[in-house]
Amino acid sequence: MEIPVKSVKQSTEIRQAGLVDAALKLAAQRSPSDITTSDLAQAVGITQGAVFRHFSNKEAVWLAVLDWTADTLMRRLQMAADAELAKPDKLAPLAALKAVFMAHVDFVVAHPGVPRVIFQELQHAQDTALKARVRGLMQQYRRLLMGVLERAQEQRLLAPGSDLQAAAVLFVGSVQGLVMQSLISGEVRAMAQQAPAVFTIYLRGLAATGSRRSTSRNTS
């Protein structure tokens, strides 16, 4: 009996998704560079040879991991921002910034293997396809942040003369700092407890004087 092409495609997509999930879970436990295709095969219950029916090599698995990360993370961040921006509240852009900040932290807490994969790849001096994927993710992230920051600036919620590019860099750097500390300490879930206070400090340096106290009440 001939198996329909559509069924084969769906089966392949399901297996690929399983391997991506396995790679992320293993990366949360040890260095991604130490994870072999044999490890991935064992994690999903298939032979090592079967892995290569779905991915040409191990790099292709990590590319798929980064593609999943970019799609999933950016969708969640955009939804978090949009939910706040849709509210009829003058301070909505600042609330949207906090929502994006917390959504990113929650994503890392749920998927601690993601930053391990990204940070390891960025250590390589040479340019790679994986590093290009990371750059693409960061470009999408900055575009999202700039859109929200521009809304805040238009509504005069930011301190006069605020450098929006620098504000976006500091925003991402604040999240990355929390991530690095959590990976060093091994207490990834502590990020969720520390994040609100870190964001409050970030916002104090950015928000216009008149909106600071109101924002702290409305986004708490």
C-alpha cells in the first residue's frame, strides 16, 4: 500500500519537532557541543540512522532549534506587546515594554536550553549559519522594541532626549544579564523573581519624570 505524500510529510514534521524538543531539553542539562546525534536518537526513541532521515547533520538540528526559537519567542513577545498597546491607556507603551521583558524571561525559564545554544554559538570567531540565525533573531527583536519605544516617545512618556537605539540595547542587555546570572548560579527560575525589580530600574532611567510613579503602579 502506498503511503500518501502528505502523511509522509506530516510524519517528518512531527519527528523533526520531536528532535528539536529533545535537543533543547538536552541543552538545558549540558553543553550543546557535547550532544551527539546518538543522544538525540536515544531521547526520542529512534536509531541514530533515523535522525539523518530528518536532518542532514547535527548543525541542521541546531538550525531548526534556532528557527523554532525565533518563531516562538518573537510571536510571544509580539503578542505581549500588542495586548498592552491595544488598551486605551496613555501609559500602554511602557506597560508593553514590561510585558515584553517579562515574556522573554518567562520563555527562558521555560526553555533554559535556548540561551545555552545561543551563547555557545556566539563564542565562535568565524561566521556561521547558526550565528546568522541569531543575528536575524536579534534584528527582529530590535525592530519590535523600537516600535514600542517610538510609541512611548510620541506620547512623551520618555525622558527628553532619550536615545532609543541605546534604550533597546540596554533592554536586551538587562534580560541577557539576568540569563547569564541564572546560568551561572543554576537557578534559572530565580529570573522570574528578579526580573520585575530589574525592569523597574531600567524604566527609571528612561521614563519621563511625570510618568514614573504612575507606571510603577499600573504595571505592577
